[in-house]
Amino acid sequence: MNLVYGEIVALSCEEEMQTGKVRVGGAIKRVVLDLVSPAQIGETILLCDGVAIAKVNAERQTENNYVPGDTGKTH
């Protein structure tokens, strides 16, 4: 299972499925957006193997990536 974050840059409908172009890193990937409908351009989503599985809310985008037990110090 591959989980990555991406930003929706375009929306379309193909064969009754909502799809979109999503920027992941520097690449653009076409993904199925039916599980996160209604999706909007500019939203950040979580992808699993080419399918959008969740939207990332704006508050969480600005939080630091916190790992419980991590002091932030390097050894």
C-alpha cells in the first residue's frame, strides 16, 4: 500500500466516475476521486495506489508532522 499526498489541479468525469489530475511531488497523476466527492481544485488529498481516499483539511496542512515520542532532536 502506497500512501502519498497530492493537490488536485484539474477535475473531469469519465464513464460516470469523477477523476482528476493530481500533482504529487513534481508529477501529475490521473486519479479516481469518487471516495472524496465533492472534490475541488486546490484541495490536498491522500492517495492510496492511485485512488483518493481522504481530503486533508486546511488546519492539518499547516501542522508539523508530529510523531509521538519524538523530541525533534537528532542523535
